[in-house]
Amino acid sequence: MNDLLPLLVAVPLCGAALLVAGGRRMPRVLADSVGCAVSAGTAGLAITLLLNSSPPMAEWAGGWTPVDGHSVGIVLVGDGPGLGMAALASVLTLAALAYSWRYFDEPPRRHAGSFPALILLLQAGMCGFAVAGDLFNAFVWFELMSVVAYALTGTRVEEAKAVQGALTFGVVTSLGAYAMLMGIGLLYARTGELAMAQIGRALDAHGPPDGLVLAAFVLVLTGLLIKSAAVPFHFWLPDAHAVAPTPVCMLLSGVMVELGVYGVWRVYGTVFAGPGGIPAADLERALLVLGAVTAMIGAVMCWHQRHIKRLLAYSTVAHTGLFLIGIGVLSPEADDGVALYVLGHAGVKAALFACTGILLDRYGNVDEHALHGRARELRGVAVMYAVGGLALAGLPPFGTGLGKAVTEKAVGGPLIALYVVASAVTAGAVLRVAARVFLGLGRAPEDGGEYETTGVGERPETRHRLSRIPDTMTAVPALLLAGSLAVGVAPGFGEVLSHAVNEAGSGGAVVPAPHWSPAGVLLDLVATALALGLAALAVTRPGWLAAPRRALPLRRLQSGHVGDYVAWVLVGATVLGALALPGLPG
């Protein structure tokens, strides 16, 4: 089935070309239906290949196979992790297109195919990155999805804030692209190879790592950490989420950020993990420090948001930190836990953004304070919002809870407390929104001053404010939450996932399948209870936990000025290099 791997990219690309060519003559319902059909076909193909990925597949595009161990061609690798990420990206793409089916009012007039075509291009980039086996084409696919994401973020070009959010997104992540490309150039200069496995073998043959290897490592990981929105590279994410259309937010937080984390795991394990790369202790130190800081800052900033889309974006930042800690401990058990956590989180976060989109299109508003008690009639949405918040805390038996529990056991020590607190704070913020917006409980605290970002006066993404919520807009988040639940309860799913992950990541090592344990369930229940307690306290005693002045230094950093964000990219790259430097010889 190797020859089917290129279709993961070719099918959505051809679908996008069809929609661009015929979109002006297609009715909206046909264009949306074609987009859904193409994304569903790609998802089916990815899942079929995933179920047949043992042993891992490899396909050299165009027949450019290596000669005497050297290659110049494009290689696609179909192993468990790569095909799993491609399947996740395709399923969420289908969910985003189904959510926006017929109702979404963003495409330019007289071209009904423009929006689904862009979404399919984004899907092609995500699938290409997931299965890329050479570093340069991984860069190409990541930049394809990034360029499309810029366009989707700034869809409302007539609004200054949309242009600003897209421009910030573009400038910051383009800097990451340049850094990654320079790192790839250094590796090519040293090894004469672009395929990841060949680069890793050539570095090992060259001898102990030196300054060039460290520079390449820092540059490549800087690009990937910017995409994954790790602190201090994260500033673009809340600004982009605040203005991006809801279906785009579902993909940005549900899978695109996670692809950055996956890239860190893939590149280190394939390129830099050998004796000629970066010592494991240095990688562990770098990712644990960056992950812990990311989780703490993301959780604090999530709590202090009233713009609901920004709140959810900072929740994504916090969970990115938890994912980085998990892959940073470099253990097969932690890899299993992170994989489960990513799958569960993708469904929950996409569902929460979908529910937030319903609020936007019903009330023209995503401000927690201004929506106080206005959404009482949306009982189904209220239930999904509350369930999403509880799942974000790790409530058993959701996949987020199983993934968090397995990862906590693998990381051990004081980091367990960080997992509990970060997940509880982000979930508590979501539950606080549910209590105020859907139940009308409590009262809003005082405004946070000039650094407060509100969600008042947003323009709905429909032609008019919705008086009746389309069934597709409620069915999609319900199915996404059900999928997250299935990750935690499906019989044998953990064993299949562990086999797929560890076959690629640990040389086929035998690792116990992830499962629920009494300690893990207890920690998940503690995080859930803490989230409920924080939400209750925020509603009944809003002044106690608002603390706008104590959070002001962090809020000032999210200035909205792209020059500030660029400076923080340079700071982050310097810190990453300092954390990875001590283990180098000499």
C-alpha cells in the first residue's frame, strides 16, 4: 500500500483545485458538499493506511530511491504516529467543513468554492507534514499550511483587527520558517542529506556533536516551537484565534499546534537522538523547562481572559506545555500518554470552539461578561460546554483523562502537581464561562483596565444572527465530544495506539499498554474537583480570583505589537540554545 501514501496529499490538493476552478459556477451547497466528500475520502484513506501500517511504509515520490545510501528524492513515511496525525487532521477538517456547511458567510461573493478550497489546502499541508520523511519537505508542507492559515485567519480583510491578527500570525511564524530553513541548510552542509533518517546516520558517523549541530538543533526546534505556540513563542496564537473564523480555530487549536509538538518529537527522535546529535539530558532539560513555563503562563493567562476565544487559545498554550513535558521525559510510556492526550484534547477543544461559534452567531458577542445569562435557552450547547470543561480537566473516562493519567505516571515527581493544576485552572475557566453565560450565575468582576480584551461587538459569521441553530452546528461538537470519550473507553484502543507509537518511537520496544489505574483516576478526579471549586469560587466571589493587577505584567507582554513578539522569538531561541549547550563536548 506504499503507493497510496501520496494520495493523502494529492486528493485534497485536487479537490481544492476543482473548487477553485468551478467555484464561481457552483451553488454553495454543492461546493460545501464537494469539500466534505474530499475531506471524508482523505480521512478514510488515512485510517485505512493506519490500520495497515505495520510494518511502517515508505514511498519515494517519483521513484527517486537512494543510491549507495544517498538520496535526493522526496520520501513519505507511513508509520503509526505519522498516519495517526494525518487521520486526526483529516477528521477535524471534515468536522470543520461539516460545521460550516451552507451557513458560513465568509467566502467572497460569487465564489462559493473559495472557503472549502482553502480548508482542503490546509488539510493537504497537515497530511503532508505528518508523513514527510525528509526535513526539507516537512518544512514545505508546514509552510503550505501556515500560508493557508494566514489567509483563513484574515478572511475578513475589511476589518483592521482581522488583518492585524493575520499579519502577526504571518510575521512571527515566518520567522520560525526562516530559522527552520537555516537549520536545515546547516544539516545539509554537514551531511549532504535531507531525509531525516539519513541525516541522523550521517551525524552519528561524523562523531560527537559540535557547535554546528547545536545551532541546527536550535534553529529547527525554534521553528517547530513557534508553530506549537510554546512560551515565549506563543504570542501569535491568541491574537489569531480572536479574529479567525470558528472552523479555522477548530483546526488551529485542534491539530495544527499539536503538529508542531509532533514535529519536535519526530525530528529529535529521527535526526538528533543518536551519538552525533543532542544528548538526551539536554533535550530533556530544555523541553521540561519550556514546557513547565508554557503550562504555567498559559493557565494563568487563560484564567484572566473574558474574550472566550482568547481564553480557549490560552488553554491550548497551557496544554502545549503539558505535551512538551510529556515528550521531554523521553520514555515510551510518556509518548503513549501524550498521544492519547492529544487525541482527547483535539476533540474537546474543537467542540468548545464550535460551541463558542454558536454564541457568536446567535448574539454577535463572545464576551463572558456581556453574555452573562443571555444563553439560558441554549440548553444543549450549555451541556456540551460544561462537558467540554470537565473533559478538559481530565474527568474519567474521557481520553483527556486517560492521556493525562498515563503521562503523569511517566513524568512523576512534582511535575504531577503541574499537570493537575494547569488542567484544573484551564478547565475551571471554561466552567466559569458556562456558569455565567448559560446559567446566569454570579456577577462579573471589575474590568482589568487598558489591557482587558473584550469580545463585545463581534460580527457574526452568518448573514444574520441566528434565531435557530442549524443541526450541523450542534451535531459536530456533540460528535467531537463523543470521540474524545471513545478514546478513553474503547476496548483495546490503548494497546493499538501504544503499538503504533512505540514501533516508530522506541525501535519496537515492548511497552505495557496504557490503561486506567486507581492513582490516575484519583488524580483526574482531584483535577476535576479543583476545576469545579475554582469555577464556583469565581462565580460566588469574583474579586478573589480576578487579581487583574497581579496578572498585569503578563498581560502587558501580549501587547499586540509584532515587534515585541519578534524580540521574544529571539529571546526564546537564545534560551533554548543555553538549555541545550551544557552537554556538548568541550
